[in-house]
Amino acid sequence: MTQFQPHDSSRPRLGVLGGMGPLAGASFAVRIVQLTAASKDQDHIPVILVNDPDIPDRSTAHFGQGDSPLPAMIRGLHTLESTGVDCIAIPCNTAHLWFEELHQASSKPILHIVDAVIHDLQRQQTLQGTIGLLGTPATLKTRLYQNRLESAGYKPIIPTQTEIQELLVPAIAAVKANRVDKAYAPMMHAIDLLRERGAESIVLGCTELPLAIPYSQRSKVGIPLSDSIDALAREAIRWINQQEALTQAVH
């Protein structure tokens, strides 16, 4: 079997641990390309994607109903490290419940998706206010986002348990099953409910959820929207660009 070989380029390389779900990982890689300022192939960021759908489900594991995803995620990190990546992004919000363990297991820096979303809100000039938060049951229950948002000066609000089960869970499942069109209506309903409760911005805190709302339809949301796929992609691009600038300055 052919093994990855560390690259010999002086350019920083981004590693992506995907597969959680597969469409989210693939879409993240696409957005890295689309959001990069480039005029030719060579201007783009070298990316290695490990899109591993065999990683056990994060939400069910958190609730004690399945195997831990941590060993498989750590194997994925080590695969990426063996290719010579300089930084790692994980386009799965619920996977960040194991962020500290992953950080300890990795020899490379791992970008935190919640910090990326906060930077994205700031980029959009949403510096305070009420943030409507959508995500998986595990992400919402563990306050993965809420604690960091509150520390940054925001007031997060979330759907009710009934809304999570009747709107968000089916929308996420539809995207994972490649029935993306079935996810749009419940997602927009969930957003409308949060707007009615005072949300001034919306965070799509699960990487399946941005895929449910086509870019052509996002103006219908009516308030700023932070997409965790795009937020993490922008954070990764910024990190790589900063490292490249530092490398060039040294030479």
C-alpha cells in the first residue's frame, strides 16, 4: 500500500480531519478553495483531507449509546501528521467535545471551531447581542458554544428540546443521508423561531446545518448568519497565510 510522504515544500500545509459527516468534510475542503484569494492553481493552499466516515457517531457516544470516536479521531490526526501538515482543522462541531484530548494527542496545532465562529461574528460586525444557536443535541446540551459566546460578550439562546428533536435532528439526518433538500424547511423554521425570541444573529453550530441552506437562499434569514464551515475555513486560511508570511519574512 502506498504511504503518504511528508511534503518538501516550504509552503504551510493544512490537514483536515473530516468524515463527520462526509459531505461536511468534503464541503469544507471546497470552501477552503472558494474562499482563498487566488489567480492560479499555485496560489491555493495545499490541503490533505482524511474524510473518514468510520469514526463513530459523536452525539450517540456522548450520550453513552455508542463507541467513543476518540481513538479513530486520534488515528486520523496521526495520519495527517505523517503527511507533514502544519495545522489541523476538524469540520465537525460535536467532535470538539473531545478537543482537549485531541489537542494533547496532536503534535500540530488544531483550530477550534467555536473560536472561529466568534471571529466570524466579529468579522460581520456582530460584536454583542443575542445569538440564536443551532447544533446537535450533544453540542447544545454541553454548552460547547454557550460558554465561549458568553465569555466573548454575547447572549446565546437555543431551541427548545422539542424543537431540537423535531427540527434540528431531522435536518441533520437528512443531510447525512444525502437528502439535503429535505433539510431546508425545518432549518428555516428553527431559525424563524429563534428570531421571534430575539435572536439578532444566527450561528449554524453543526457542519451539516450550513449545507441545508443554499447560499442563494440565505438573504431570507434576514439577520447575520455565521456558518461554522465557512468560519473554520476562513480561520484556516488566515492561519496558513500568517505562517506563510512569517516563513517569507525569515527568508
